Amino acid sequence: MASFIVEGGHKLHGSITPQGAKNEALQVLCAVLLTRETVVINNLPDILDVNNLIDLIASIGVRVEKRAKGTYAFTADTLDTAYLRSADFLKKCNKLRGSVMLIGPLLARLGEVTYAKPGGDKIGRRRLDTHFQGMVNLGATFQYDQQLLAYRFSGKHLKGSYMLLDEASVTGTANIIMASVLAEGTTTIYNAACEPYLQQLCKLLNSMGAKISGVGSNLLTIEGVSELHGTQHTLLPDMIEVGSFIGMAAITGSELRIKEAGIRDLGIIPDAFRRLGIRIEEEGDDLVIPAQEHYQIESFLDGSILTVADAPWPGLTPDLLSVLLVVATQAKGTVLIHQKMFESRLFFVDKLIDMGAQIILCDPHRAVVVGHDHQRQLKHNNMTSPDIRAGIAMLIAAMSAEGTSRIDHIDQIDRGYEDIEHRLNAIGASIKREE
């Protein structure tokens, strides 16, 4: 198990370019199963979750060719149906949360699939009802195999239907879209998630010959087609990395340029940081974070304490609340962080409190942060990363802290951030990986 040894107090400088979007990568990699022709994907990040999913679809029978850094060609002309029924397939699915999006493509392609409960971050209950109900709405059936501890789906002739999702699940919407594109007739999905990742998935599928309209809204209409063909696709910059870099620059009082940030697809992320008092300038598609000795949290217009909460797109992504919370520890003022979606994501704040942060954990979903205004530096600490986003938040805290901190279980960070220590060291950080 690897750890990061982080020497805090170093200023960042220069520029950094975000990797390709992790969440988009997991969706489009599953989509390559929908055609027998070659699909080329550019800007794939070299991270554990993506590499593990590539390994999984290769085991299924997809031919994988690496053409350049971040560019892969995938050809799913023949799938190994015997492997899809094997214990090894179920074991690999169980270790990777993104593998849940294999259900829709495999059901559409083969008419059946056996699937184990997925793994991933331990951040609270992450139910699969939306995924399963979507398959049922298309005419599939499923049952739980107690011996295999897995679900068996069957749906030889999927048919389009109208469905109103009980939650705007990103991966649930993606799964239903991928099952619907080859279904007979028209599928209408209301209360669909509409994150840029979903928009990119629809863009990919339409370029493969699918007929999806309403892209970017919460009402999607999908006219089923008989087959899809190959195409090329380029991933967006990772908005969570962009937000992480904004946070790093702000809390260390550094000037930093984030190149090719994909500003058009960041939604309200820059404004969420601006509400904490952080200056962000836009130059073309670059974000420039000027050095600030102090940043002051805004209040609401009536003078009440600011609340920063996650919400379905175009609201604030929950993946950045951990970063915003850490950044707030050195702001001037008070903010309530409200994590609505997951009940275990804020538990890492105990480590920040040990570092001297002034945080009141009200309940599993809410934390009040009273900022230090850079008058009192965080202290070094030994920490363990429980999930990707808490891990990067701990890294940001350690980069701003006095002394040297240790973060264990950094494979969680590696799941979502490519070669992060070398990229940050190149702009002034002091991070050492210890095996």
C-alpha cells in the first residue's frame, strides 16, 4: 500500500493541464460494446478506475490497441460469452463501481447479462434501483442468484417506453440510454441526468448512428436503431481536477494557470469558488488564479451565512464539496457545507479538525466551517484516504499545512488523478510517494 509524504507550505507557480474526464471515460468505455466496429477514444486519463475498466472489457473480448498516450482503439466484434458467466468477471465487476454501466450495453448487445454488486468509494448508500427499473421498463427481467451473489438480467427483445426516473442518476441515465439505442421503438426518459458527461455520451452515440434528441436537458428521446458503427471521440477536461487545482492555488496563496480547462462545460463550479472569495480570471479557455493572501466568504443578500450544497446538474457537483470544504478552512468568514447525496462523505473532516481546522460536523450531511483567514496555519497530520475526493481534499490540506503530513491508502487518489504527485511537484509542490 502506497502513501504520500507531503511537505506543506510550498507555493505553486506556472501552469497545469487537467486530464481527460474520469466520469466520462467510464461511460464511453462501456459504450464501445454496442458496436462491432472500431471506436477510437482520445484523452483517456491514465488512472486506476479507467485502466481497470479497460482491462475488464478486454477480458470480455474487446480488442484494445493503444495508439498514443491517452488514445486507444476498441473493437468489440466478438464477445466472450463464457467469460461473462465466469466468477472472474463477477469478481472484477465487484471491484469497480463504473462496471455497473456494462449492464445496459451487454443487455442490448447479447440479450442477457449476469452482474455482481459493484464496488467503488465507501461514501454511503448508492442504490441501483434506477438502473434496474430502467431495464425493466425496456422489457427486461432480473432475478438475484443467491449462490453467485449476482443479478441475472434477461431481455432478448428490448422495447422502447416512456419512463420518469425516480432520481436523476448519472450512471443510471447512462445505462438506460445505452440499452435504449438498440431497442425497438422510441424511449423517452424524463428526469434524466444532464451532466456534461451524459451530453458527451449522447454525442458519441449519435456519431455512432444513434438517434438521441434533447441532449443537455432532462427530457431525452431515443429512437432505436438496428445497429451502430465505429467513430472517434475526445473526452472533455476533467472538471473535478479543474476544481481541485483552483482549491490548491487558493489555499496555498499561489498564482496558477489552468490550461485548456473546458470553461464552457464547468457550469457553476468557478462561481462556487468565487463565493468563497477566490478570484478566478478567464483567458481564452484557460483559468488564471491570482495569488491572494486573503479571501472572504460571501453572505447571502439577507446577511445570513452562506450555504454551499450539491445538486443535480446544472447544480454543483457533489465531487467538489470536499475540496470546497478544505478551501473554506483558510477563508475569512463562515460557510455551511451541505452534502445531500451521500451520508459518509464528510466523515473525513475529523482529520481536518485534528489539523486545527474549525469545523462543526452537524450530522452526516452538514458541516459548518469557520475560516482561519490564513491567520493560523493547519498543522501536519497522518491520514488515510477513504475515497477519491476525500483523498484529494486531504492532499490539498497537507499542501497548505505546517510541517510534513502522511496520507496512506493513496490508491484511492490514484483511482481518479493521473500521476498527481509528479504533475504537482512540477509546479512547486513537495510530494513524495512511499511504497
